[in-house]
Amino acid sequence: MFILLIFLSIFNTVFAWSPELIKQWEQTTYSHKIFIDSPVFATFWGGLRRGVHWDHPKGKMVSIHPHGFSKNISVYIQSNKKKRDLVVFYPGVFGQPDHGIAPHVIDELEKKNVHVVVIPNFLAAPYLIARPAGTGKPLEEEKINQRLIFSEVIKTIEIKNIRNIHIMGESLGSFQALNVMSSQHRRMIHKLTLLWPPLDLKSAIERFDTIILKSLPKFESCTYWWRWPWALKEVKLNNVPEGLSQSDKDCLGPWIIASIFVNSIKETTKEVMKEKSLSLHTIPNTFTQFIQVIVPEISAILAKRDKNLSLETLLKSVITHDLKVNILSSSDDFLNQEKEWDELKKHYPQLDSSIYLFRWGGHSGPMGLQGLIESLL
């Protein structure tokens, strides 16, 4: 019995966030929450801190052509001929390695002595344009596509130069991260980190669309331009935005929803439709509309609320005794409900100490904290 208790203690320790990190994160409840109390504004705060960034990557964009793809796709790779760990990052919806917030993630990861790879999100236009034509099993086909991309990356870096692999997925990128866990290189993957993952994709899309519809009227009624220098100073240069008024926050939060996410929906739709020589009378401005138009095969599965698009189901084939799984999110992330985290922990009690929920932050807001990304390694 004594030996069993020691084993269980070691096992649980392997799957836990470090006490030092938790102490740091708990402190932000007192230092940040009072100034960043709205989930939508928190999403803006973290996004702007990461997006306004002078990047200096050590690697480069590399063109690869996975088997069956109609075109090349570009991935970011920083590697050399030395044997070291590899970190593979999957950005959130529409994310590309050289756009938006990914360059900031790259710079943070490259502070460590690791190879770094960033793969486009599976709803990014270049991926949607290049992926193989479907044959009727979209979820299985998507897994195969992600494994093919992953294998090409491993070939490029060369397996002899890789010690262990750490997979990281943010938001929708978490689904890609989970899809590569059964690749032929699974034995080398020793750590999986999911950042603000949707717990159920159908519910997450519906909740995001609700935020969009609430944000659009506010966005259209706000005047921003004369306040931007002050907003940038408060958000980017200061640790906390204590100089912003509630009126400022009420406008800046909807700005990131309506200006960034909605514009991404529209621009991605136009790019994909142009490539396919198709036209639309109305361009989507919600995620539901986008999926119905651009990936209708996924829309049909979502309509059935297929459990294969839930984190609970996807984790079943992933959790093993030799894989370290860590999950980071916020209790007020508008993609999920806090009680859903309780349900996930009931199904996977072994993950209880490896799931940490900030008590503020909305969707990925705390990713803008100084040093957080680097600390994940």
C-alpha cells in the first residue's frame, strides 16, 4: 500500500502545474481583475498586448507539400542540427504563423533552447484552400491531414535532432493539437498543453456568435481614433490599464470582436471563395454562417451536437500514463461555462491538478501577461 501511495503521488505530481506558477497566477486576481473585469475587454487587453509586437524570429517560413494536398502550405520552423526538444504551436481560429499574435508566441518560445514550429489553424484560408478534397468522413480526414502536416515538419527538422516533443494548442488550435496525438511520432510527444480550449465546439460557436451580435451595435456607436494613443499606452506599456475609463473599456472590448474576429470571418470567406471561383450574395459575419458556407461538412456534424467535437471525447484516446497534460483557461471565458469544467474533472479526476482557471481574462486574455508563454515550457 505504501508503494502504491508513493506511485500515485508521483503520478499526480507529473500532471500538475507547479506551485510557483499557480502562486503567480493567483496573484493576478488581485493585481489585474479589478482593472480587467469584463471578459470581452480582457480578450482585447491580451490580444492587443500580443498583437502589437516588434517580432524578431530566429527561424523562417517554410513551404511544405503534404501528401494529397492541392497546394503547398507555409509553416514556421526554427531549428538547427543540434538535438533538443521541439515545441509545436497551433494558433487559434484563422491563425497563421506570420500573422496576428503568432509572432509574439514565437518570440516567447524562442527564449528557450528548443526547436519551434507553428502550423496554420485549420480554418486559416491557406489551409482551407490547400487541403485535400473530402470523401465523406470530415473528422477522420481532418485527423489525417494534421498528421500529414506534422510528419512533414518532423522530416524537415529530422528526427535525429529531436529529443522530446511538446504540443501546444490555443483555442480552436487545441483540436489540431489533439488530432496529432495519435501520429506515428506519438512516443516522442511527452507533453500536451491546451490553452483556453472550447469544451464543446457547437456550444462555443453559439456563445461566440452571441458575443458578436452584442458587440456589433456597440462597435458601430463608438468613436475610437482619438483615444488610440492613450489606449495603446495603457494596455501595451503599463502592467494594468488603470487609466482607462469604463467607457473606454466598453468600446475597446467590442472593437476586438467586431473589428478583428468579424473581419477575419469576412476576409477568410472572400479569399477561399475567390480561390474556388465562387461568389456569395451575403458575406458571413458570424462563425455559424462561416462554417455553413466554407466547411458545410462540419456544419452538418455540429448540427447533431456530435460528441466527437467535445474536449471530453477527444481526451479519451490521448491520456496515458506517459503523457503530461496541462490545461489553462479562465472561469469567465465566454466560450465555456464554469460548470462544464466541473463535469470534465468528474470524467478525468487525474487532470484536476493540471487544469488551472484564471478568475478573470475572458478568452485568452491572460496570455498577454508578461512571461506567461515562456513559463509554459
